[in-house]
Amino acid sequence: MKSKTKKQKRRIRYDRIIFFLVIIILITSCFTYLINLKISNIYISNNSFLTDQQIIEIAEISDYPSTLQNMSFQIEKRLENNIYIKDAKVTKKGLTRVYIEVEENRPLFYYDYNKKTILLDGQETDDTFIVPTVVNYITDSYYNAFIEQMSKLDISILNRISEIQFSPNDVDDNRFFLTMSDGNYVYVNIDTFNKLNKYISILENLPNKNGILYLDYGNNFEIIE
């Protein structure tokens, strides 16, 4: 009787070992499958300055690597470490589909005073872009306010500005003179900068001739003969 009982106990333990081995094999297989599961699709949104490919390269996923070795928070960190990206939100669907939404830190203007390109958040870079050139020094008391107002301009309007000159006078110590790419000139100040976003609609009600638009006070237009 004792011998039979011992054999039964041994058989039960052996069955358990097989069971646990099967479980371990299954877990290992699943882990191996998941660790080798690659990113299949990448979707980029809210970018205008950076191309989709540039963002993918900054995120270091251009070769569609393992999805588990590139978690959402890791991709976000890589993106936000780049000077041209203010914020990034990365989500995954079905493990392999990656969705990236960015807030760009796009270039605003080239500051000839210090030979730097100024970005949306005020950071400076040596890289050059097709942006308006500020041709002279802006006093410290208005520099940050100027950056803030420039950041509020529609990109379509920003692209129409060729040069900007800080041009204070006896009446207005924060006046700016803008040379537009269409041949017009515009005066604005810090308080009226936002009027530039209506530049196109203002021109539609003016003579079809080049001139100087005074947006610093009113909407007066002086035709250049």
C-alpha cells in the first residue's frame, strides 16, 4: 500500500511539472511574439512646418521598430527633446498603430541683430528658414511682446512679410514698419499687431495699387506714386 501511494504522488508531481512547463513555454512564446511585434502604421497630425518624415525620424521610428521597445512616453520624450517641437502626444491603437500629434515650435523671424532665427517660444537657433527678417534692434522693453504678437499671426500672413523694422517715433515708442512681399508697406504697433490677420480683407477694400497701410492708428492707406 505504501509503495502504491508513493507512485501516485510521483505521478501527480510529474503532471504538475508538465503543466508548468507548458505554461512557461506559452508565456515565453507570447513574450517573444510581442517583443518582436513591430510598428505597422504611423499617423502624424497638427504639423505644418515639419514634414511627416522629419517627425518620424525625430521620434526614431523610421524603420518601424518593435512597438514594445518604443513605448508612447519614450516617443514623446524624443520628440519634445527637439527644439522645433513644443509638445507631443503619442497614442497607440492595436499595439502597432502609432498616432502622433505635435505642437510645433516653428520659426517666427530672423533677427539680424544677433544673426539668429527666433522660434515661437523665444528660443534661438543658427538654422535659417524662409521667414521675415527683423533688420534692426528691438528694445528689451518690447522684444518679448513683439515675439508674442508675431506668434499670433496666421502663417499665411507671416509668409507675406518680408522685412520688419523697429521704427519708434515721438508719438509711438513701439512702432514697427513692415515690408510686405506684395509690394505694400504696413505700420503697426504692439497693440494693433493683431490687425495684420485681417490684412487680405483690408486690401480688398482698397485701391488696387501699392502703398503704405497705417494700422498703427486706424486703417489709412497712402498710395505710392
